[in-house]
Amino acid sequence: MATYREIQEETKARFGFTPKTCWIADIKAENGLTRGSAPNRIDQGFRKHPCPPHRRDELATIMAELGVLSTRP
């Protein structure tokens, strides 16, 4: 499985932007790939910096190609 840094580097090379780590975590959480919320998270149902809708498809494509996601959402 690719690291967050590898996902960021591949996204920068292919699409010209560097995704925030919280965007990657948001997509992983939607696909059940996180261990749960951080214990210091203030509101369990709210993400302060979710992945923006206009970046979601590009980032999910990279994550699927690198083996992080089983299929592209």
C-alpha cells in the first residue's frame, strides 16, 4: 500500500496539485480504511478539512492505481 507521501507525489506529478493529508484520510475513511477517529477529535461527525468535491475524483484515481483503494469510487 502506498504512503501518504507517495500519493501526494504521484498526484502532484499527474494533476499538478498536492493533496492535503486530511483529504487522503477523508477518502480512506469513506472506504472504511481508517482505524477510527483520533481521540482528540472535537466533533466525531465533522471533518474540518474534507476533500473538496472538485479534487475527489483525481485523488481517488491515484489512490486506486497505487493500490490504496480496491476500486475507484
